[in-house]
Amino acid sequence: MNHLNKDIVFGIRKSKLGVFSVVIAIMGACFLTGKSVAADQAGEQAQVQTQGQEAITSDPASSQVDTSQYGASMPYTRYEADKGNLLGKAEVEESQDSHSTAIEASDQTYVALKEKGDGVSFKVNEPANALTVRYTVPDGTSGQLDVQVNGHSVQQLDLSSMSNWQYLNDKGVHDSAQADTRARFQFDEVHSLLPGLQLQKGDVVSLVKNRSDDVHYGLDFVEFEQAPDPIAQGDNAINIVSKGATPNDDTDDSQALYDAIYEAKQTGKNVYIPAGRFNLNRKVGIDASDMKISGAGIWYTQLHFTSDQAGGGGFDFLHQDNHVEFSDVYLSSNLRSRYGENAQYKAISGTPGKNSHIHDIWAEHFEVGMWIGDYAGINDMKYTDGLVVENVRLRNNLADGVNFAQGTKNSIVRNSSIRGNGDDGLASWSSIADGTESAVAENNKFLHNTIELGWRAGGVGIFGGKGHEIAYNRIKDNIGDAGIRLTTVFKGHNFDLNEEGIWVHHNLLERTGTKSDIYNKHRGSIDVETRYGDIKNVTIEDNVFVAPFDTGVIDHLNPNGGILNHVEVRNNQTMSQLSHAAQAGLSAPASKPIGQALKVKEKPLQASAVKVPLQPSKVQPSKKQTGLNLKQAKTVTKTVKPNYVLKATNSKQKSFLKAPSALFLYRMMGLRQTV
């Protein structure tokens, strides 16, 4: 069968004659008798070429896709452990089983170090003086790696399970294993400057297990980078050390930071945090405008929140802030739990007003990296407008990487690394929190980010709003949910006010989606779900799916909670990863252009360029007729089988149209309450 186009267009449109029609341009087959009828599969195969902008060494599938336009440009090069030289009895572990450890590793593959002397070595391709190692050790254990350069020990890296390991089921997130839970957040990271050492091209770096114990380590990858020199204090800045802060000890430096911010606010100056680790024992409120708060750089200045209690740390931008710049620090905490999703322990939260700038921040081990919104419950709502977040690393947090909520608008996250988080990597939620009258979230953008290794929820989540754009992101190894999800599963403005349209385009999604999330649902690389309202005016186009765990695009439409109205899916591509999957003994989907129908529970509904005129108000019942009255449509496309108009003429026909297969088309026509 010839494929006429690559589009899926859902929605109600009114013709010049005043007759409503639904345009369904879906590749593959025709809707003939109320059941999904599969058609011939596409003979063509999409051929896509790639090269990684972020220098991620990946599997054979992604190496065939030109990724230079996707993702963040970061100053490090990644070396996958399974591609290194294995030492001792080190062995490669690989699995796509949802209960395995490997499922959370890059490309679902890591190297196991079980005995002293096991390790992996890498020959570096460029100068470097710093490294980041992604690893796993069992819950409740610790370990140590010996870092060797050209055969000489130069550093010990301590490995810990204190900040990770969570357990998921359909009832929520738990800190310890329970019945019917899946272990998640099994990997963590450690990073360090190499002490007094400059790696050169051709040097060999080895990571070796150096303890004689029964703790099994797992190495996922190492990233080498050339850290720049520390940033010096500016002339117009107040150093927190001058206010009593003392680095690299156990004392609390919160008051010194407060005092520096207060004086800077009174004198029109900035705040500087020098190199060293500074402890903060409470949440820090920032009440300032036209101020720069900065450190010596993410490799030099660490602000560590020492509390492990709910509400015990993070920076909270207060409601009068405007034109604030926050940059060049590494943020960490002792938080170990989401406290039943009530931790209230974000690295950065609140409403940083108008035209603020957050950049070159590294934050991990918080509840959330950044959650932007006003939750004060005061009628005079404050909004974030024009926030720029760029060049940040938000990793290994218990929930979201970034969430633009409560009417946040005209804001952007770009060129950032979002990794290993336990909820949506990047999200915009048009929420209306209790006690507030929030406006709609609008015109937010997520551009050129690398979002990977999420272990719960989506890589990107759009929960209503209007005018958003999600483009040129690289979303990889999001094993628990969709790469991108657009849903009305949370209450709020949803898509009701989305007249401008939301545009999801030119994203690369590698190994995303799942055949079984924690609710045992299928999730596509891009997933569309309704519950509390319709999804309307969304365009999904020119995206590339590589080796999806399920399929390209899936919908989950609640029969009592929403339709798709002008949702267009077109010109997307998918390709398989046959060689890698064959080594794992797994099957992979065939390479083909993506334009199939959104998926219902039984089968995907597929149709080819069908225009179906609706006539709901002039159906005449017939006592004799027990089957569907199928009238051949006049607008049949010649290259496909005849298309038909469905008319429900009695109660049996109405019941039939309530079946999930028929209900999918039925809802798209907007007739869920009128047939």
C-alpha cells in the first residue's frame, strides 16, 4: 500500500459547507467496520546519520544518526565502561529487564567489578584535569576506587549508596524495599579534580576496585574534562569570608551568607563565594534584585546543605526578586527521602521575578533541581517572567530536574545536562495550587538540552499551558516512562487556553518509553494522556526515535476525561538498533518512518489520509438493523481501500461505539457525549 504522508492530524474542523469533519491522516490502514484493520507495512526504511555533539560514545544505532543539532554542548567527553579495557575479572552486565540494575545504565550496559583488582582502563583523547564517574554499589554499602594514571595510583574515590536507592510501586516512592516494588535510583556519581595532575592525550586512566570485600561495584561511564581556573572575586563584590564564613570545616556558614546578601542589597554590590566547601544548616531565602551571587566555579565552590529533614535546605527566591544572577557554584545536600512527596527541599525554588539568570550551577541530591512558582497563597500572585536557565547540571535528584509552574512564563532552559532524576527531567505545569489563583503558564522553552537516565516519569513533561516549545533536545535512556509526555493527568489550566499552540519538534529520543511503567502501562517515546481535560493545538513533528522500548507515539485517552483536538503528529522518524539488541538476545522494532496512529489498549488504530464527514444529528433509527450502518464516504482517497461514515442508529450500535477500538476514533470526533 502506498503511504500518502507521514501526518497524524486530530481535531474538529468546519468546512465551508458548514459540515463538521475530522481529518485523520494516519499511515498504514483504514477504519472500515469499527475495528482496527492493519494495512501493509511501509517498505521504505528511514536512513538517518549521527554524530554526538556532547561526545557521548553510544551504541551502533545512535552512531548512525546525526546528533550534532541535538542536546547540550558540554565540556567533557564520555567513555562508556563497557567500551574500555577490562581488567582482572571485570565483566559486562547487560539487561533490559525492568527489575535489573543494568536497565538504569547508559545503553542498559555497565561493567561489574566483583573482586579486588577488577577494573576498567581508558585511553584519553584530549587533555583533562577532572573526572566524573557514574557507578552503583548495593543499597546500604560503600566502596572505593583507585584512580591510576599510566599505572600509578593518584587518587582514591569513595563510593556511597547514602544518597540514592529508592523503591517504586503504584502507590508511590519508598525509601526501603517493600512488596511489589522496583528498585530505582541504583546509580549515583562522584566527581573530583585530579590532584595536581594534568592528563594528556594518550594517557591511560584506570579505575580499579581496591578493597577485598564482597561488595560488587558497577561502573557505567567516566567523563573527563578540562576544568577552567577558578573565577576571581569581582571588584564590586562582598566575599562571604569577610562576614565570618569559614571553608572546609564543620561550622555553619548560613548567617555569613545572609549577612553578605543583606549588605550587598543595601550597598548595590554583589556577593562572592570563594573556593571551598561551605556548610548551610537551613533553607536560604534570597530577597534581592539587581544582584549577582556567584562562586569560583562548579569545580571549586561547594554549598552543602547539612540537614536531612523535610524543608531543611535549598535556595528560595522571594517574591520581590528581579534581575538576579546566580552562578558558578556546586550545590549538594544530605537529603535522603522525599518524605511522601512532601520534602520541600529544592536546590532552587520560589519566584525569581523578571529577567533573572541562573547559569553554571551543578546541583544534585535534592528533592528537585529547580521548581519555579509562587505558593504563598496570597491573592497578589507573583510570577516568574523571562528566567533564563543555561549551562547547568541538574543530576541525581529525587524528583524533577526543572519545573516551571504556577504561571511561569517566557522562560527557558537551554544547553543543560539533566541526568538521573526521579521525576520529569524538564517540565512545565500550568498548575493552580490550593489557595492561589495562578495564571496560565505560557511561552516556556526547553531547547538544546541533554536529558538522560531518568528513572521515573518523563524526560520532558508538558502539563498544560500555552505557547511552549520543546526542540533540539537529546533524551536518552529514560527507562521508566516517555521521552516526552503531554498530559492532563494533573489538575490546572491544562491545555484549555492553548490558542497559540505548543510545538514539539526536532528532538532525538534514544531508548525511551516502556512496556511497563510502575502502573503497568505502556508508554511511548512520546506519550499523550488525558484525564482532566482535552489536549489541543499541539504539533509533534520532525523528531527522531532510536530503539524505543515500546513505540514512537502512544495515547491514553480517558473516555470521561478529554479528547485530542488539533493534535498533529508528522514527519517523525524511527530507526532500530538491531545489532546491539541481537547481542542482548532482544528484539528491536524495524526501521520505518513514524506516523502511526496513537495507540489504544487493544491495537493501534491506523488509517490513511481519511476525511470522515460527521452527521450526528440526522441519524434515523431502524428497528431491523442490528449492525452498523456503514455508508461509503464520498471523499475516498483512491490509493487506499474505501472509507466509510459510521452511523449509530440504535442502542446496540451505540454500545459498540463505546468499545475502546471504536471509542478512540469516536473521541477524536468530539462525540463522546452525543452519540
